[in-house]
Amino acid sequence: MNPEIKDALIRKLGKDKVKDDAETLRQFAGDITENPDGKPDLVVFAGFAEDVQNVLVEANRLKVPVVPVMANTNLGGLAVPVKGGVVLNLSGMNRILEVNEEDQYAQIEPGVTWEDMSEYLLKNHPKLRFAYPLSPPDTGVLPNFLMDGLANLSLRHGSASHWINGLEVVLPNGELLKTGHFAYGGLPCTRSPFPNLEGIFCGFAGTTGVVVKMSVQLWPEKKHRQRIFLMAYDVDHTFGFIKDLIREEIADDLGTLSLPTGKMLFGEYRPVYRDPAEPVLFAYMDYSSNFEFDLKSKRKIIDEILQRYRDRGAYFDGPLDIEDLVRLEPRFSKFTNFPTRLDFLLDHPGGGLTWVGTYGPMSRFEEGFKKGSEIMLRHGLPPVIVARPMQGGHFGVLRWITVFDLKDEQDCRKAAAVNRDLADMAVNLGFFPYKTPQWVWERYQDRLDPTFCRVVMNIKKTMDPQGIMNPGHLEL
Ligand SMILES: Cc1cc2nc3c(=O)[nH]c(=O)nc-3n(C[C@H](O)[C@H](O)[C@H](O)COP(=O)(O)OP(=O)(O)OC[C@H]3O[C@@H](n4cnc5c(N)ncnc54)[C@H](O)[C@@H]3O)c2cc1C
């Protein structure tokens, strides 16, 4: 790294925002996945868009890599500074700049967390709701949208990049780009009818610019909300039931979790054993309405479809309302309200967490669930699996999760090996890993259309001719 950068940044931002002590550098070197750590040279704590502009102008002049980061929980190693340079921490830019209740949008900075949004809306705009993932509450909304994440309204509204109305982005040369209605100072309630410039920053892992403001969609809160749980003993029947149910378009969210996920909630570290009498997975679903009669009729439809499957020999326990479940077992309160912290995935003895999370066709859910379970068991790991339909069933999520010991090299290798086997299986089935780690791009390079690769690389080069933005990621 060009050593001039430190003094140049201190001159522009002040000493307090530029750190290179050993503890800070260690903190930003890696994440909780098996992806190897990098070696950052400096960490800059940005407070304002001007700070980001100053960093990029100097880094561009001196050809120093810049890695934007918020909470670094993407689980793909995407904010690991693999080529060193400046880690640009955006967590201090955490202002909710506007919530427009009538036009249903919020303008936020990159450091705003799910918890910030939830508390702010509850207090100031209880008529509006937002979509929450299973990510820890103190992680970033804006990076999640840029990575096209998934949340508890994704069954209705798709993945998160669809909910972006407009952006303000600091380009690698320091210029500020405004997209959508931001471009002329209008109300950022949609990105139509403008060219979709947001697409240059979604799925690009911070390699094309640093987003400093985003307008995101909000939706009307409903008076009555219900979350129910179902224990299921057969994969085919469960997914059949789910596919039938989503075609009724009554659920806000629907998800299935394999049994080991539940066992981990109850305190087991890596539960590989399943008693044949135990369920294979449990499903949860949310539905809501402003009218009680509507809520009741939704429940009737769920019961009716369930009965059809029971008549065919399927066995389910439930549905149970979440409140009843919590009364029986208080540890289920983790699933009562989102955002929530799934501490059993984070605070276990090994500290490591990784996954292959994929988007693909729901028609292959059953096969992916079963093959993934076999692969994980073959590696001696519990099949911790999440499956969720998205956007009315147009596609779905299959995610295979591994907890491991970050300090044990052999365990890290095992986590990497199972991820590769799972990804091979998933890609062959027609699923592709989201929040895509570099190893995935490399592994399936030969399957990617060469023109796709060339266009992606040309976009990156046009936006960032010096190649300073998050180098080592999204390299095709
Ligand atoms: C237990 C657990 C459960 C999770 N569940 C879910 C889930 O249900 N759904 C889901 O979608 N995700 C989930 N996640 C993943 C992750 O927590 C979320 O996606 C989170 O919102 C990401 O925010 P972050 O602040 O950690 O982003 P970071 O990891 O800091 O950043 C992500 C990427 O965006 C880039 N970036 C960050 N800020 C900017 C910016 N301003 N401009 C340009 N690029 C930028 C970074 O360089 C990096 O490439 C989960 C994670 C954990 C640990």
C-alpha cells in the first residue's frame, strides 16, 4: 500500500476517524466464515458522505484498495480485505433520514440496522411495516438490499433489491451519483421510469461504488398478525403442502427449518442424530389482515389444504400458534418477533458459521433438501437446512448451514469441503449461491456464459478503472 494514504486521510478526515492499531486491524481482517482473513492497512470510520468521497478521491489518486463494510455478516467473505488497503467502516452513518408515511418509503444511510428500523417505525410510524430477515438485529439493511437478501415479506415481494427506489452513490473517483427520482430532487417513491442504474450496484459486492443513501419501500402494517408452526414428518408432503398453499396467495411468509435447527435452539451444538419418531422439519407461516373475519378465513384455507394432505396419509403435528408454542417451550420466543438474534448459530463454542445459500426453482426443493441432507451427514455434520418460497413461488431459497470451530484448521477445511459439495449439487440442480463468494465464481467459471463474464468485468472497469474497489471479489 502507498504509505502516503494514511497522512492524506488524516489531513482530510482527522485523526479520530483513521486507525491502524493492531486491535482495530485484527477486528476487520476477517469474518466468521471459513474464508481466509486478509490484512487491512487502515480502517476508516466514516460519519458522512463527504468522508466517503474524501477516502475514495485519495485512494483513487494513490491506487489503494478500499473495502466498504457495515457489520460484516454477509457470510460469504465479501468484505474481507483480501488485497489489504483501507477498510471503510460505514456503521457510523446510521441516520434514518426520512420516513414518508403516505408514499411508503424510508431514506436511510448505510449504517442503519434492522433494529434501528424496527424501533423507529414502531415509535414513529406504527401504521407502516418493514421486512425483516433472520440476520442479527445489529446488521445492515442497506448492504442486505445491495446483496439481494431475503426477509419475512419476500414471499409477497421478492428479494430485497426489488424494494430499492433510488440511490446516492459515491463513485470510485469521488463523484456523487444520484439515481431514480433522486436524480432531479423528486420524492424517491419508485425507481421507474428511469434506466435501472441501481443494478450497477446490486450484486456487485461493493466493487462499483459506495452507496451512501438508499430509498427503500415500506408497506402497510396490519391490525392482526398470526404466526403458526407445524411439525412435519415427510419432505415430499411438506413441500407439496407449501406449494399448494402459496398459490392461494394468503401467506406473508413461509419457511421450513430442518429438525437439527430446532435441536440447536434447544442447546445441542451439532446434532446429527434423529430419532425416527422425531419430525424431519418444521414449517412456520405468517398471515395477516386488518379484518378478523379475513384472518379466520385464511386459517380455514390453511386447515383445508392441510386436511387434503392428511387424507393422503401425510402426518403433521399442529398447526400451533406461536404464543402456545412459547408457553410450552419458552425458547421458541426467538421466533416470536423479527428482527431476532439466532444466538444458537452465533454463540456456540466454535464461533464459526458458514452456509451455501442459494436461489433457484421451487420445483427442485424436495431433491435439494434430500441430497443436501445426505451430503451433510456424509461429512458428519447435522443437516441444518432452511427452505423458503420467494415472490409468490416464482423461485425459492435453499440454504445449508454449518457451524464450526474457527480456531480449528481441520474443522475449517471440513466446512469448506461440505460447502463445495453442496454448491456442486445445488448448481447442478439449477440453484446458484447468493451473496456469492469468490470461490463460487471461480468454481463455476467454466459454466458461466463468457459474454456475461465480459460484460460484468467491463462494467466494473468502467466504474472503477483503477481497480481499487473491493479487489479480489466478483473477479470473473
Ligand atoms: C445468523 C445469521 C442469519 C442471517 N439471516 C439472513 C437472512 O435471513 N436473510 C438475509 O438476507 N441475510 C441473512 N444473513 C446475512 C446478513 O446478516 C445480512 O444480509 C445483513 O443484513 C448484511 O449486513 P452487513 O451489515 O453484515 O453487511 P456487510 O457484510 O458489512 O456487507 C455486505 C457486502 O456489501 C458491501 N457493502 C457494504 N456496505 C456497502 C455500501 N454502502 N455500498 C456498497 N457496498 C457495500 C460489502 O463490501 C460486502 O460486499 C444472516 C446472517 C447471520 C449471521
